[in-house]
Amino acid sequence: MPSRLLAPEGAPASVVEFEHAGATLIAESFGDGERPFVLLHGIGMGRSVYLDVVRRLRGRVIAVDLPGFGEAPEPERTLTMERHADLVAAFLRQEGVTDAVVIGHSMGSQIAAEVAARHPSLVSGVVLAGPTVNSAARNVRTQAGYLLRDLIGERPIVLWRGAREYLRGGPHLIRKMRATIVHEPEKAYARIDCPVLVLRGENDPLAPLSWCREIIDAIPGAELEVIPDHGHGTLISDSGPAARLIQEFADRL
């Protein structure tokens, strides 16, 4: 059975397994509030690595393990970003959520964009944190090189949590990475019609500043915030600055 990983000790929480169209996600929900935060993790990750940021957010938080990551079982076929988005949307509908603030980190940013573009009635705002994959570098070798550069400068807790989750990601990790790289998130950006916050760590090679500026140019009214002295793992450790910006963004909606 899925475990409770994120809720503070003694806090009411629920962990559910949700299946739709042949794929299964795990969602842990805790806290209260009319407009929930929905957190979608990056490739090779799972909800457990975001302990720091989810405990800093006020209100209801729903953190997800996507199919084949964290505690969620491996799907028979690797999901596209669009299929991930449809799965998340089906889950939100089951939960009665119609005004989510969807936070997507790394690969999760691509899925968050697709959720907002394909299922706008469910989303009140989107946070794209460390958004991938920039249009100038859509191949496995370049993205792997960016990741290595980022890891060299990351905090030990990011390396530990990341390594553990990558090992849990299973033998199909390269196939999953290819699914992120062939996706063209700019097509989703052009269809987003809700407030958007783009977050970038100052030292993040996977989300170059030029790419983040392309994103805010593609989405009318989108905001960009750069977090000093952080890399790609800005939501994983020392997440205070990111959590503050996300909370302020949500409070304005």
C-alpha cells in the first residue's frame, strides 16, 4: 500500500491510488483550503523529494507520484506528457477540484502546461519551476550533460534524494526521458489562459534564462522570478524563497 510521506506528524492526510486509461498515480493530500496546490515532480523523482516545499505552503497540498515514479507502479507503455496531463485531470475531477494551482517542476512543468492547456476548467494558476525542455537542446545527450552540470553544484540532500528516486525510476528511465524530450511544450504554452509564474534557479542549466524568457513571451501576463544561488533543485532543498513566491502568486489569484 502507498505510504504517507509528506504530512506533518499528527496532521490529517490521505494517500490514494488512482487508475485511469491503463496508468496509475499515487496522490497524498493534506491540509485545508478551497484552492489546492497540486505538485507534479520531475523525471526520476517522486513526491517524497519535495518534503521541504510542500510543508512550507499554506492550505491544501496534493503531491503526486506519476506512473512509474515514486510509489506508483510502472505503466505498460511509457506515457506522453499529454497522457500524463489527462491522467492528472481525471484524478482532479474525481476529487472535485476545479481551481487548482498546479506546480510543475522540471518534467512536471511540461505536464502542468498540458493540464492547463487541455483542461482549463480545472486550473486557476500554474507554476513552471525549472521548466524543461528548452527548444535549442532537445536530445538526450545534451539534457544529460545539463543534469550533470547541475548536480555538481547541488546540495548533498538533493543528490541523496535524487539518487534514491532515480534508482526507483526503474529500467525504463531513458525511454521516459525521451518522452519528455520529444514533447514541444511551447504548443501548450500558446493555449494557456490563466496566470502563470515561471521560477528559475539562478544557476539552473536545464532551464536557461533565454528559454524562460521565451516562455513568458509565449504566455500573455506570465511572470518570471529568478532565485539567487539555486540550481535546478530549488523546490527540493532550501525551498524557502520558492515557497514564498509560490504562496504570494497563489494569494493573488
